[in-house]
Amino acid sequence: MTDIIDELTWRGLIAVSTDLDDLRKALDSGQVTLYGGFDPTAPGLHIGNLVLLLTMRRFQDAGHRPIGLVGGATGLIGDPSGKSTERVLNPREVVAGWVDRIRGEVGRFLDFTPGPSGALMVSNLDWTGELSALDFLRDVGKHFPVNQMLSREVVRARLEAGGITYTEFSYQVLQANDFLELHRRHDCALQVGGSDQWGNLVSGVDLIRRVTGDSVHALATPLITKPDGTKYGKTEGGAIWLSADLMSPYAFYQFWLNRSDGEVPGLLRVFTFRTRAEIEELERASAERPAERRGQRVLAEDVTALVHGPAELARVQAASRALFGQGELRDLDEGTLATAVAEVPHAAVARGPGGLPPVTDLLAATGLVPSKSAARRAIAEGGAYLNNVKVTSEDAVPGAGDLLHGRFLVLRRGKRTVGGVEVTGE
């Protein structure tokens, strides 16, 4: 076993913990079973969840046993943490579908090979679904002083913002009961989660102490934020999803590739399994030759391979190179090309009776140039390309043979400004 606390500390993955020295002793003395929870309040997991998944995997790699808990019960309510208003409750059948999806996503990042450290997968609906209200109040609720519940940061914030319903107020009790059940069933002694979950985590620690007298632990990872303080889990278009049907691997790869120099060292620590020596060498190389963006490339490659697999990484790298004139566009499969085109400035253009519009019109339609006259100037100056071939005539018109997979054109102005066209019927 490696010293996992030192590893997590160096990677910046410990925001707050119960007695860290005591936890270190427990981890050093033998195998510890730990768990992290994932509520199905959305159709999939995003990179905020990935922080927890990879932290759990680091514990597993150090010889400990992780349990992935999917909130089949708590997902019906929704954690109020980080929410300024009451959640909209999703239908049971929707939540059940999301449970199955999230089980599959969690399963991609933990090792379920049978053995002492083989991961387990559970749903809290297994023990909560048949629990009566009376039993819940008598056996669990009696251990929760209301003044202590009111002191939780998320509850205080919601009360100040206008109030909280009993349903969401009770969420911390349900999550604490999960820890108690896993402690009883699997000798689970550590819960990990995001720092916005800290009140829920320590509620479980306190419940186990009150009910069993046992001492267990909680550890929270920090919320990973961008330089402006906003969460990495969100973009203008929504979450950075881990499932390819929610966010294309190409878009996922480009997200990491476009991180700023200042962001990369911390992201390499959190989201990759590169060693300390490897990351420090990347930092030195990036500082000496920032134009190479070596850190960004390693980050994008490692995280995309981890989430989508090496074969998908190879496809998106080929697409990225081809779009910028460093590969053959016709070698890209239709799906990869379609997702790549969707991520650059693009336009849908109808094929008219006389054929396709001139390149000047297409350059303007995609926004690569502000006007058709600017398009003509770009062509005259030798800076316009169609499918990576320089356009030499201001009157050039694409032919049917130029269409990639019968419907796409890739335009470029200069070396780095790329756009796409999807040709539809008349």
C-alpha cells in the first residue's frame, strides 16, 4: 500500500477531513472500505463527478476497497447542496433509467475484479425502499438533533434564501443512513465526497458514532473551479458530460486542450494518473516552451483516453489534425467528422437547383469572414482553403465531389480559423 494521504495532499485533493492523523493510521494499518455516492438527478455524470471517481480509484490503487453507491432512493429527492431553490422532483421511471446509466458510468472507472480490493456497486434503494416512515423516524431520525441539522451550511443558506422543505431538509438523514448501512453490511469506514457535501458526510460519521459507538471517517475533495471561480462542471452549453451521447468525444477532447497555461498543472494533478515527477517535468517544459502547449496536449490525451478509450482518442486526434490541415479529411469516419464540424463555426446550406453556393458565400455563412467582400480578399491573399486545399479563384464553387461523406465541407481561413458546412437537400 502507498501513503494515499500524502498522494492526495500533493494532488490538492483534500479540502477537509475528519481527524487526518487518525485516518492516516487507519489506512496505514490495513485495508479500509470506503464509499462515494452518485445521485441520478441528471441523465449522466460530469467531470465534477469524475473528481470523486478518480479519488476513489486512487484509494483502490493504494490497496483499499471502494463502493460506488448509486442513489436510487436519494435521487428521488435530490441533494439541496449547492442549490438556491427547491429541486423539481423527477418521475420515478426517469430516475430508474438514470440509475442504470450511472451504474454503467461508475463501472468504467473502478476495478470490479473479484478480490480483496475489488469494487462493489450498490443502490441505496435496496435498504431505503422498504423502510417505513415510522421505522425511519424511530430508528434513524431520533439520532438527529434539529439544532445540529439547522447548523449545516446548506440548510442555513436555504433558510436565508427563503426556506427549505422537509423533503430536502431530510436529505442529510438519508445520506447518513447510507453510511450506517454500508458500515453494517461491508464494514465501510470512510466516506468521500465533494466539499459541498461536507455537512452530509459528517452527519453519517456522527450517526454511526451514536448508533454503534464506532469511529469512522469522512474526507472531502475541493470543488475544482476555473480562474473566475465558476465550476468546471459547467459551460455555456451545460455540463462537461462523461457519456459520448451527451457530449461528443471530440468536444470533450477540445475542452481539455483549450485550458489556459495557469490551469493545466492543477488539472493534471486531479484528472490524470501521471506521477509527480512526470507532472513537474511537464510544468518545466511548458514554462520553457509555452507555445508548444505540451501540458494541454497531455491533459487532453490522458483524460480523453481515460473516459472514452484509446481508440476514440485516436479518432478525435485524427479529426483535430485534419481540420487544421495536418491530416486527410477523407480518412475520417462520418460520425467523427460530423461531431468535429459541430464544434467549429458552421452553417447548414441547402443545395440549390444550380448546385452549391460559391466559396465566398460559404466563408461568410460560417462567420469565418464578416462579408463576401472579405471572403474575396482572403482568397486573393492566399488565405482561404476548402477541404485543406487552397482556393485560388474568387469565383470558386464546390462540386459534388468535394462533399465529404456526401454532405460536409471544411473551410479554413489562415492556419487556425476553421469552419464547417453541412449541405442539405434543396
